[in-house]
Amino acid sequence: MNGQNGMRSRRIFLTGLALPLLARAARGGNPFDLFSREGRVRLAPHGGAYGAYARHLLANLGPGVRIRPDLEAVLDRLASKARRREGHSALRASSLALLAARAQAADMLLGGYVGHHSPSGFSFARRFEAIAGAGHGNHGENAARDRQPGPVDRMKAARLFRQWLESPGHRANLMRREWRFVCTGAVARGHHLYAVQIYWET
């Protein structure tokens, strides 16, 4: 294996399943340079096919489905707090991957599942790079839902977050030392809360 292939093989994507999945970096598309508040990134125009899918999904959530920015902020803070308790650095909350996080949370709620592939076949690797662009190093995702009766509030968000702490695979994903940024998407309907949390390096 030459040096270039060796570098590519190390660019993996970690997901927060109970048994974390590994995948190679998604490639292809027609990227262009863009400056964001997180620095220079490379994006497919408007996120390509996934960007169009995600925007359409969030514009057509249906009756009773609400995006919860307040609980997204709560979950971002809980991630940093949990990492500090373990001696890791806190994470900087970022909106760079917000479209991908919210769209996957909505996909899960509307489809009644928890996972890292959308029903239309978009993998986490493809979703992240379509929205955030390439050049962010390793990136990972945790996903969960809470459907217990009761209000969708900070307590429910904290209970959902505990699922990640109590699952070895999700916890290991959250605690990876190289993560510097976090972005959470949270969507609710009735007493159901679905959330997706994305982490990346640079």
C-alpha cells in the first residue's frame, strides 16, 4: 500500500451505533471552494442531490412536527459537559452540519426508525460531505429517540442524551479525543423526540 492510499484508508467515518460502523470517505461530485465561519470548506453546489432532498424534507414536515433549536442547544451543551467530566476538551457548537443533522432527525421521526442511512439511501458519509464539505477530517454521528410519555423538554433531552452515555459504542464515539465541533438536530412530534448529533475534527 503506498503512502497516499494509506492516508485515504485512515480517513474513516465513525457512527454511534452500539457497534460503531466504519466507512471510507465518500468521493465524487463537483465541489467548489467556500469560506465559512469554520474556515475554508469544499461543497457540492447546494449540497447536491442530498441537499435538495434535505431541504425539501424540512420544508414539508407535516402536521405537528417541530424543529427544536432550544433542545439542540441543550444537547450540544450536554456533549461538552460529558466530555469535560472525562478529561476531554469541550466542543464548539457549529451550524455547519445543521441541515444534515436536522434532516436525518426528521427522516427518523417520519420513518419511525433510528439509524444513519436515510430511506432514500444517503449514508452518513455522503450526508456530511454534501452539507459540510470535505476537508474536516474524521467525523462521526450519534442518533437516538425518546418516545416515553411526557413533555418534550430539557428533561426529555437529557434522558435521550443518557442513551448515548450508557451505550458503549455511542459513548466511545462521543468521547473521541480529536473531535472539536458538534452540531445537533432535534425534531419532535407529540411526546416523541428524535435527535442526531454530529462531530468532526477541523
